[in-house]
Amino acid sequence: MFNLIVAGDCETWKSKMFALDMDRCIKKGEYTSEEIATRFGNFTKDAIAQLKSFPCLFAYEDPCGEAPLFGWLKNIKKRTNQITIECEYMEVEPWITADDLRSAQSSLDIYGWELNRTHWAVKDVDLSEELLAFGVSLPIITSGKQTTVNPENHVFDVAFSFPGEARPLVEQVLRELDKRMNTDQVFYDNHFKAYLARPNLDVYLSRIYRENANLIVVFLSGDYQRKPWPGLEFRSIREIIFEKKHDKVMYIRLDDAPIDGVLQTDGYIDARQHTASEIAGFIYQRVKGATKTADSKQ
């Protein structure tokens, strides 16, 4: 998903602050689907957290003739009749022009006179995927992700363990998972670079996997077996398996390479037979199942 905010004032995005009337924000009548408007248009605390995790196109109305900006919503505040936002812009090179945005309207679910009306819409579209047609590669890091959560003091619903060669798939899965849950609940290394720049990183990561993650998703491949860092992570995972906490581990197979400690009788999701969206759905199913089990025991 992504946020689309269109402004009629051609100077708007020179500022980092913007206020918009409530009736122009994420409404069915403002170019947002009814299902999405129901999920996010009430601006609850959880809805705001998810909206901040979505990338944003800060666009101008057509008469301005200006290219949109890319970035994130750093802060969102609900007032009596308005929504105020704090914008965080990010330079991307190469980037799209105003003409590119108009030509991509259909693929971005922008329709009618939408680029001629000041409003805020949310689109159920993978912005990163659609902009690849223009040679644009968007960063995966979401707004505030490097500073909002200290992984040492936080329990994650999901933690990823994977070799670097699997990063493109992992990031696709992460984008799809963003649509289903608050990404503060997902441990992904590039979101926490500041905290991982430390001595004894192996000990630090081991504690996160063993104590601070409810579900560890392991992307298994020949590279996972061969690379040293996944091997260190898997030592902690094998300890979890030894303790018979099998519900905490989920295997995603990228190839058929043998992995020390993984048996032929172990179940897995075959990434060669499923899309990133489907894999994210399987992960979310496990997360929700674990939540319901925990609730039933209370």
C-alpha cells in the first residue's frame, strides 16, 4: 500500500508540515476504497502506526506541473476537523516526472480527476513494483524505523533469518507483510542498523531470536548453509528446536540444498511455488494463530 497526498498549492511540499480537512482524508468519496477507508479513516492509534509504515507520494495538482516527492509520514495528528501531518522527504535517483505520474495513473490506481483535487488517499498498490517500470528503485526502510524501537527491549511477532542472497525476496515479503501488520512487530536487520553496529553481535542476535521473537522465519537455501552469519543464527534456532518450541520456527525453502539440522521430515513453504504475497499471508496466519492461542490461555 502507499499514501497519495495531492496538494493544490504549488508551494506545499517545500514545508514539512501540512494540514488537511478531515473530510478530504482517506474517505470512500476521496478516491479510497471502502475497505481501506474503514480500516484507516478513523485514525486510531493502530491505524496511524500502519499509515506511517506506508510510503507516500506527495503530489501536486496537475496545473502545478511539478513532479511528486517521495517519502514517509513522520507524524500524524487527529484534530477536531483536521488531520495534520509531518512529512519526511527522501531523495530517490532516478525519479519520476509529473508526466510519468500521469502516465502511471492506471497502474497506481489513480483515476478520474484525482490529480486535480487536494486530498489524501490510500492505494492498495505496491508502489515499489509499479515504479520499476520507470527505472526507479525505492528504499525498503520505512519512516522512523531506525529509531522507534530498541530491539533489545522489544518482543517481535516475527524475526527473519536469511542469507544476503535472499534479501530481494525477503524485502518483497516484508512489503506484503506491511499491508497486514504493524512493521514495528517485525525484526528485519536493515531496520535496526544503529543497534546492530556493536561488538559481540552474535550474542546480541542470539538473544533477540531466542528471547525477543515469537516466530522466526528462516529462509533456507544452499547460501544459508554456506554463509557464516546464518549459521550463527541457526545455532540459536536449533536450540529453540531442541527445547521443542516448534511453534516458534517457520521454514521457507528457496532450493533443495541440504541444511545441517533440517530433516527431510520437516515441513516448509516452498518459495518456488508461492508469490511473496502468499508467503506473507502464511506468516501472518502463523502470527494470528499464535496470538489466539496465547489469548485462550489467559
